[in-house]
Amino acid sequence: MKIAALCDRIGYVFAQPELLKRALTHRSHSAEHNERLEFLGDSVVNCVIAKYLHETCPDLAEGDLSRLRSNLVNQHTLYTLAQQIGLGEELLLGEGERKSAGASRPSILADALEALTGAIFLDGGYEAAEKFALSLYIPHIKRVDMLTLGKDAKTLLQEYLQSRKLALPRYNVIATRGEAHAQIFQVECVIAQLKLTTRGEGSSRRLAEQIAAEAAYRKLITQPV
């Protein structure tokens, strides 16, 4: 575990390094694992994002704020943010999880990011945890369309294609890996008329399809047909 390098990437140095180690320890590796920190971090992240939306979206009603928060604090977004800081490289996993590519599994990475947030909260307080969470979330929020955030990627892609009278995409599972209880699915999204193919990976076929659809949708809205 390269503690100094990770602290450099996240912009936070732990006064209690054992909290960082615990946050990065999966239950397959040790009885001293990160699940309690994940529980705490989930609440902290939700609070940070709720406060941020409350302050930056003054005209939105409670229902819209709830929708936005639930679509920002979810496995897919947390997984994406965890990848950005190379969190998978630092995880302590049991042998079975290592062999089944646990370090790249969305659920494990999302949980680890929440655990890391919880560890920062315990080590440095709410302000430190808030600063860390927003350092990841604000750039992400600036890249997304807040008006469409409540819709999943497959729906957005379908609506985009239908509005242009194009055929709907086809989703194909092209590979699976890992043990039967912890498989990773690789799916491709094919839009034949546009000669566009994108891929996504996830711990379920549905999640992999959503990731592939999101990649296709982002390509289309940045390079409209």
C-alpha cells in the first residue's frame, strides 16, 4: 500500500494512518475490514451532497433535490470517482477477490470510497471530509446535465435516438470473468446506423449496460448527429 502517494492524490494526510488502512481493507482480507467505515461514509457523503445542492440550487423543490442527490450518491458515480483517484490499486483484498478482479469491481470500489470518506471524517472532522468529497464531486457535477440527471443512461440514449428517428441500440454481453458469485460483465452498446460501439463493465449485466449506454450518450451529445 503506497500511503503517501494516495494521500497526495486525495489531498489529505491522515493523523491516524490506521484509519486509512482500515478504509482500504476488504472483508475478504481481514476481520478488521472497512464495512463500518463504509456505513459512516455513506451518511457523510449524502450530507455533503445534500448541503451542496441546497446551497447551489436555491430554486429546486425538495423532491428535485432528493432526485439529484440519489443520482449523485450511487454506486456508479462512486465507482467512477474511485477510479479517478486510483483507489483500486491500494485496496487490501483476499486472494480470491484479487484473482477475480475485485480491485476493479464497482461495488467494492464504491464501498471503499465511502469508507475512505468515513475515515477522513473520523480523522479530521466534517470539514475535512466535506473538502475531500467536494474535490471529487464538483468536477463531476460540472460535467453532467443536472436537468437529465434523474434519468438513467439507457433512457437518455433511447430518447436521444428516438428524437432523431434512429433505431434503438443493441446490448451484447461480450465477456464475463470472476467466480460465479462475483462476476464482472463486459457489455457492448451497438448503434448500427451510426456505426458506434461503446463498452461498459459492471458487477451485473444491468450496470454494465448502463455504463456502456452512458459512454454512447456522451459521445453523441458532444458530437451530435
